[in-house]
Amino acid sequence: MAYEVAAPKYVRLAQTLQGRIEDGTYPPGSLVPSENQLVQAFGMSRPTVVRALDLLKRDGWLESRQGFGTIVRGRPEVVEQKDQRGREALERSEASTSGRLVDVAQVPVPPRVAAALGIPRRAKVLVRRLLVEEDGEPVELSSSYFPVGLAEGTSLADSAPLGEGLRAHLEARRKIRFDHVTERVSARRPSEEEAGLLALPPGEPVLSVFVVACDVSGQALQVVDVLLPADRQELEDTYRLG
């Protein structure tokens, strides 16, 4: 069964409005047309228009100002983070990463992954598990999960390491586009197998960086569970107080 990612109407409208911001039709600081004007101009329902505007506000293209309306902010600034485990897991080449592929198989979907991908709990997913090493020591276990249908027509089910990033491979083979990533960091006890692969002593916890990669509509395309030995990690951030 083919895996289709059809953009809803509100997403297509948001993309059109975004394009007009980028080409200068709606310059930064200007007012976007009112909801009524957009309904009439595009022949779409008010709820569709509202959802499109909300999507652009969420992503930083627009903002609401009381007494003024909806203002164009322009292209959002890209905030560079010190540690982007999700981006690294999506973009690194398996073939050039020090380590080895532990497993490539269809497996029953873990409950947390099923919820993120929006698939039934009895379904199966394709998993690629990569053990990353530094100086011969295991430092990370990265498990990437994909809907089985999405993997069709790709080399994701092959046991050989990919010479390109998982994101680049999917975007090229399936003509889809990754848009944003959500990362959730938590601590947990590893399974016996996970502890063995990471060479952890009994009872040693791991940090789990749970990465959900989505297209512009919010449809999850890939989930990655990155496990890191907790005693070798330190999280730090610096930000201003306003």
C-alpha cells in the first residue's frame, strides 16, 4: 500500500501565503488580508483560513497585535542550538559514521512510536538501529522508525549502511519534504539489550532523546529514539530573561 502525504487545504493556503510573504507581496510590517477577504479570495471556509493563519503564526511568519490585526513578521530567524541530536540523527550518513548497524527489520510498533506516527498499535514499523562508537566505545544507540508504507520504494529495508542521511534519502526517493522536528528528552532505564549494546553496568540510566520529524502539515514521517549513557551527558543552554 502506498504511503500518501496529502496536504490539507489549510496547509496549501498557508504555503501560498508564505510564498507571498517571501516574494514581497506581503512585506514585513504590513497587514495580511482579513479573514473575510481571504475567504472570498481563495474560496475557502473560514475555519480553513483560521487554521492557515494559526499555522503561520505558530511558525513565526505572522503575529497578532491587539487593535491592529495580523501583522507580517517575515521569514523567521533560524535559532542555532548547541546540540541538535534530532538533526544529526536525520542527516548523518550511516556509512561514514563510526559504529555499526545493529538491526534492520519490521517490528511491532512501540506504543510511544505508534502515538507519534499516528498508526495503530498492532501495526508494524520498519526500524534501523545504529550503534555509534567513539574510539571503539559505544556512545549512542539510535533507533529510527518508519511507517512500512513510507519505506516502499526506498533502500531503508536494506541491511547495508546508507551512504546518505535518512532525511535526504526519503526526500529524494519519496518526493516528500521534512519541515520541523520535535525533541523530547527524558531519563529511563534501558532494556537488557540496550544496556548490553551501550556497555552499561546494571542499573545505569540512559537519556532518551525522542525525535519526531514531520512535514509542513504536521504529519510525522519518522521517529528516532536516541539513547545516550546518562553519566556522560550534560545539557546546557543560555538565554535572556525578558
